[in-house]
Amino acid sequence: MATAVPSPTPNPDALKFTVDVSFPDMVNVAAANAADGDAFVQAVFAAGGVASVFAMNDFVTVTREPGADWDAITAAVQAAAAEHL
């Protein structure tokens, strides 16, 4: 059960989440239909409003579609980390 702690980035449409596990490989997914079997990434995109997910080492950067709700996306990232990482 991993945790994901959000922090701001210079881009107001991106948040960095520090996780307490390491990703074995870099993840760079720019569309929900490209998540192809990655349960964590699929769960993040399921929140709606997610434009891309980039992950490596011990962090995930999520970029939202303009105007999307950060609260829903943050909750989805944290739940996905707890369940899938």
C-alpha cells in the first residue's frame, strides 16, 4: 500500500506526487486508451480530466486538462497508489 503526496510544479496544470515506492520502468502515457494494462495509470485516468501521466523513480507527474478538478484527480492518484503500487 503506497502513499502519494502531492506538491505543486511551475505548471499550474501539473502536480507532482512523491510515492514511497520506486517505479521499475518509466511510464509516459498521454491518453487513457494508451494505458494498456497498467492498472495504476488506468485508475488515474478514470478520475476524468487527466491529460497525461508520467512516472519514474519515486514520483508521478499528472497533467490535467485545463479546468479539471484537482481534488478528484488527487483523490484518484492517492487511491490508485494505495491499491496498485
